[in-house]
Amino acid sequence: MTSNSAKQNWPARYKALSATSRHPCIQHFYQSAVNDLNLPISEVPLVALDFETTGLNFDKDDIVSVGLVPFTSKRIYCKDSAHWLVQPRQKLDEESIVIHGITHSELTGAPDFSSIIEPLLAALAGKVIVVHFAPIERHFLYQALNARLGEGLEFAVIDTLELERRALKAKQGLLGRLFNSKLGSVRLADSRTRYSLPAYQNHNALNDAIATAELLQAQLAYHYRPDTELSQLWF
Amino acid sequence: MQAEHIDIAQFLSDHAPFDDLPEVAINKLASQIEIAYFRAGTEILNYGDDIADLYVIRTGAVEMYRRDGELYNRLTVGGIFGQMGLLMNRKVRFPAKALEDTLVYCINVELFNQYCDEYEPFADFFEADGNVRLHQAIVEQADSNDLTTAKVKSLLHRDVVTVAKDATVQFVAQLMTQESVSSVLVTDADKPISDDPDDDDGQVVGIITDRDLRSSVIAQGLSYEAHAQQIMQTDLVLLDSNAYVFEAVLAMLRDNIHHLPVVIKKKPIGVISLSDILRYESQSSLLLVRGILAQQSVEDLAYYARQLPNVFVRMVNEDANSHMIGTAMAVIGRTFKQRLLDLAEEKFGPPPVPYCFIALGSMARDEQLIVTDQDNAIILDNSFDESLHDAYFQKLADFVCDGLAECGYKYCDGEIMASFKKWRLTREQWQEQFASWIAEPKPQALLHSSIFFDLDGVYGKTKWAEELKRFIAKEGRSNKRFLANMAANARNRTPPLGFFKDFVLEHNGQHKRSMNLKRRGTAPLSDVIRVHALAIGSRKQNSFERLEDIIDAKLLPEGKAQDLRDALEYIAMIRIRHQAWQIEKLDEAPDNDLEPHLLSPFEQRNLKEAFAILDKAQNFLKFRYSANSGVK
């Protein structure tokens, strides 16, 4: 697993992982991964990913829904989006029902995560994954796969939360940092308001994935040039 | 799997034209949409780019521009753009720019076409099946706050007047008089409005206008006890209250109707008439003018010009007066020239020396009707060098005159056109020319006087035309001999009245026994008025405006100028109605030859009265402007 601070050499890492991975879907993911560090962001195929989980403890909690939407810096393709509900191993507690509104009855009949592994990895393959707050998607996906296939998945991400923090820090400036002024919220909804993006009513994994994709488009339009290299943005 | 996009679907279902789609269609559309973000100030569409999507604004604001950079439209949340490009040639027609941070939903053209095919109201919204060129013309007239963005409901200024289908026609007429409306809607209580249990009038099933009372009741000798449903027109085009004004215009043009009932879910709330729209647009000619400026080639212009007769007829039917119609037609004629000159300069490059293109005769006077010759000329800069520059202006003038001919403005028989070298003179040469016409009036000058002494700058250095007008006003008024000659000239064409005040008819081509209302009516009247205007140094060109100056100058005995005005208006209106009738009813080329037996005895009497005023005015000229008269 990688941490936020250490800058991973992803092309090398993908190469190494594809040599040791066993499951064909995972192997395919590594082999088809975008591995050109200098690719301008305007040419990078992206996919926004969002999970809803039973809680935030990734040793104990589990995924209940997955949403994703492929996009580029110019267009978000809803027709290729996907949204799955999956059966968590733990029962939903009242708290998480309140958070994402998914109820027990909706999950009745939902399949186990193992049944979506194939379409999920196929949708992610060949694209750079974009999330808002990387640890959730990284850890939960690693755990969910590891539990079922005996091997996890490592992947580079562009984290819109991280990009927002950078942007706010740049705006805060040296004086602001010296006097430790407040940075401002980097939550998804709050970040979106800075770019006049609409407030979405329905929170589910798919909507949040689209919301994340829109946020990245806005951040790129505001803070980066179209030829900004991929290596500047992912980690 | 088909993912559900609840937020997008919800947004679409709140905005036209998607709100008319069934839920399943909205959901499908939502799942197919593409999304794009544009930071404030960035370009969304560039002119001429390929376009493959319809754009719906989710948040933000977008401005659209014409190619020349002029603001064309400003749209905000729910606004739709790109449809013109999709309907025309898949090229961006209007560049679009994000005014604020903007998120747009994009619907690709295949999906757009599919929805137009499957859902009629959706297609209607874009008029994809209508006359695209006409649609384009109307749409392109739009500014941010007019026809395209205004809703018809904004034109409804009074409550709807309805009658039951079994009301008597006398009651209908009484109600219309009492409410001073020109139309009423007929409702059928047997067809209740499903959404409104309280409503007991029922749905609209017909409309009755003034004209129906005339043609279906009085003309047919129908009993006043007859029921409304016997005379109502039932082929109704209903307009939703949320329809745009331009859709109303389209419907009126397409179906040739003048009253459109406006409904909210079948419940009538008012009637839009053509005059409402004309009043709203203040100058109906504006519609056509903007369309002319949008045409990109002579062919397009010629095609576009084919609707001119309809515009003319429409104005006549809407009781516009001759001044309004003349002005509108002149503005339109001027705009054709301007657009042709734009195109000529695009084709041949910028002019080597500055110039001014001028209109002469009726167009300069704003008295142009539907049948007209092109009379025009060019004023060139004094630095004009024939050997260097003439080839350019010959090409330019040929292009414009040929183009005008294609648009229906016939070549001038008298060769008074810019394509003849003798009518392309420098500023100095024009002054000399006018000076010699004024100082030494020869027969040739007399011939030209009625055309050249009405002039108006159309394009280029139009102030040079003003300069010439000032020169003529100054030189003309002080030259008694010139005025005497102009006066004699103005008496050449006499009104068609015999000794016993009966009409004198001429044999004229296929029109046996007719009188020419222009040559023997409006033209000599304009001639008379011009002489008076020159005598007081008025620089006005339009006859009615000249008459105002003449009244102010107290040049004529009390009431005489007003008589001239009434006579001109009356003869002009007979002429205009005659032409409209030829276009509309006979479907033939309009002319100026009227057979008087087509007029009612009352109209004949009035017309004779008008001609008598012309006759007296011509006699007065003789007395007023004799070359050796001492009378000031």
C-alpha cells in the first residue's frame, strides 16, 4: 500500500505488479494501466469512482455500493456509468443508513461483491482513477478484493480532495500559513460550491462519482493547464 | 447496466422541452447525457466548428455571439443552445462563451434526432420539421430580450373573451363590440377540461374574428340568430402559454393565420394577434431586415426575398398606413443593398477609395412599394483615379445591381444605376452635376429631376449624401428659374380625370381600360410636394415629412398641405391594397394599373376627390412658381 506522502513511481510499480499478480482481471488492470507520466491531462482517460460503505473502519466495515463514470477533462460520459449495490458482510447499522440512505430492504437480493469484480475492473482498466479522499476507495477496494481473490489491488489516483487542499494552500499564501489561518472545507459539496457546481440532492455512489468528475473538470479549468502532465496530479 | 441518474432526470423534467417528455424518456435521456464544465470567460463553441450536441445549461450563464461579435443571446439555467447548428449543417452558427462558471449537459445529435422523431412536442420545440430556412430567419432576428426569449404570455394584456358554441352571432358581435376585441374564442361545455373540475366553459373549439362576421354572416345573409359554432373557424392552432413569441410568428407565417388562441393545458387564457406581435416588435420590417443581414450569398438573398410579397400583404391586412408600409419596404430594400455591398466587399476586397452608395427615387423617399425599379448611384472620394480604381467600382456596382435584380428589384429602364459609369461620380463631380441641373435646367435634367432630387445614403460614407442634400437645398431654394422648371415638370403627369370629373382610362398591355395609380397619382403628387420642399430648402425626402416642413413654413394657404397629405395617403392606400389583392387573391405579379369598376362607388368618389386635389395643386404650381413671377 502506498501512502499519500511518498511519491510512487507508478509505471514501474504497475510493471512489477503485473508480473506477480495472478487473477486475470487484476493482471489486465495492471497491464492496461496508463503509464505515461508525461501525458497531458487533457489526453488522459479518467474514471471517477465512489464507494458507499457501512462505516469508515476498513478492517471491519464493508462496501455497500459502487458508482463510477468514465470521463475526460472535457466530457463526462453518463452512458458508460455504472452503479452497483452489493451485500456487505456486516449488517448495516442505523448510522450508515442515515448517511447514504441505503436500507436493508434495498440490499435484499443484492449480490456479493465478488459478482461485480469483473465488470468493475474492466471499467477501471486503461483509465486513471479519480476519487474524492483516496484512502476510502484505495483501502476498501484492496480489502474487498483481497478477501475474495487472495490478492488486493494497488492503483494510482487523482484525489480531488488533495487537489482542493493544494489550491486552498496556494491561495492561503505564506502569511496565511504563518498565522495558521483556516484553510476552508475540502469536503466534496463544499469544494464544489467554490466552482459554482450545483448541489446534488441525492447522495449515492453514482451521483458522488459524477460530482467528483465535475469537480476535477472545474479544478483543472481553474488551476491547471491542459498540458499539465499526469505526474503532477496523481499519486 | 443502465445506471439511474436521478438528479439529472429531475433537472430535465423541470425544464422545457424535456418537461413534456414521458418519465421513461427523461430517464433514458438522463442516462445518455454527457457533462462538461466551462470556467467563466472560456469559449464553449467557436464559429464554424463541427457541432454534435445540443447543450442544456445546468448551472451558470452563456452568451452567444454573431460572427461579427455582436451579442445575440444570453442564456441561463435551463437554457438551450446549439440547435441551430444541429438543424442547419452541423457547424456552429453562433459562438458561445461561458459568462459565469457553467456546467452543461450535452445531448448528442443522434439522440436529439431520435427524440425529435419520437416525441412530437419535443420536435415542435425545435421546429425541426418546419421550414428550416424561415425558422433560421426568425431565430436570427433575435436579441436577448425579444422574440426568441419572450414568451407569448407576456403579450397577453387582457382577459380572454369566450362565448359558448350555441351563443347567437348577434350576441357574439355585441360582445366583441362591448369588449372591443377583434376575435373571440368559442368554447364547448360538452368537452370539459379534465384538470379543472371547476371550469364549466369547456375546451376551445373555434375562433370567430371580425372577418368571419363580415364574410360568414353579413355577406351570406345569415340570420343573426345563427349559432357561433356555425361561423367559427375550427382549424385552430393552439399555442401553449409557454411558447415563445417567435413560435407564434412561425405559426402565423406557416399557416397564414392572424389569431392564435393561447392555452394552459387546454384552458384558454387569451388570443395573440399579428398586430400584438407587430406592436411588440414595434417595426415589423425589423424581422425581415435582420434575416437579410444573416444571408450569406446572393442565392440565399434571392431565396429570402421571395417572402417579401407576403410581408407586404401581411402589413396591408394589418391596416398599416402607407407611410409605415413605404418605410418598411424602403428599409428592406436598403438592407438588401447593404448586404449585397457587404458581400461584394468580401468578394472583391476593400474599396481602393472611400465611397457612398446612394438610393434614388421612391426608395430614398421611403415610399417604395412592392413593384419597384432599382435607382441607385455611387459617390466616390475626390481622390478617385479612373485608370486605377474604376475597374473595382464597375465590378462592385455590377455585383450589387445584378444581385438586386435577382432579389426582384428590376433593372432601371432609364439606366439610372450605379453600374453605368456616368452615375459613378466623385463628390465634386456630383456637386457640379447638381449645380448644372439647377442652373441650366435642360430637358434631360427635367427627366432626371424626379429621381435624382430624392436621394439617400445607403452604405459607406453616407454623410456625403447628406452633404449633397444640403447643397441641393441651399442652391435650389434661391433659384427661381429652377423652381419654375421643376414646377412645370411636376405638371407633366396629370391625374386621370376628364372634364366632367369622370375617370380617364388608358389601354395598357393586358389591362384594358385601367388607370395607372403611380404615374397618374402618387408620382405627380410626390413631384408637387418636392417642388414645395425644394422651395423652402427642406432636406426631408419622404413626402409626408416634406409636407410637415411645408406646413411649418406656412408656404401654402391654410389646409392645402393637409389636403395633399390626405390625397397622397388615399391614392397610395388604394394602390397598396390593389397590389396586395393581386398577390393574395389573384396570385399574379402586382402592378399599378387599377380598373376603377373594382372599387365601390364610395371609393370611386373618394379617389376622384383625391385626384381633384392633385389637379388643383398642379394648377397652383403654375401660379406659384412662374419664372418671372414677382411673388416670393
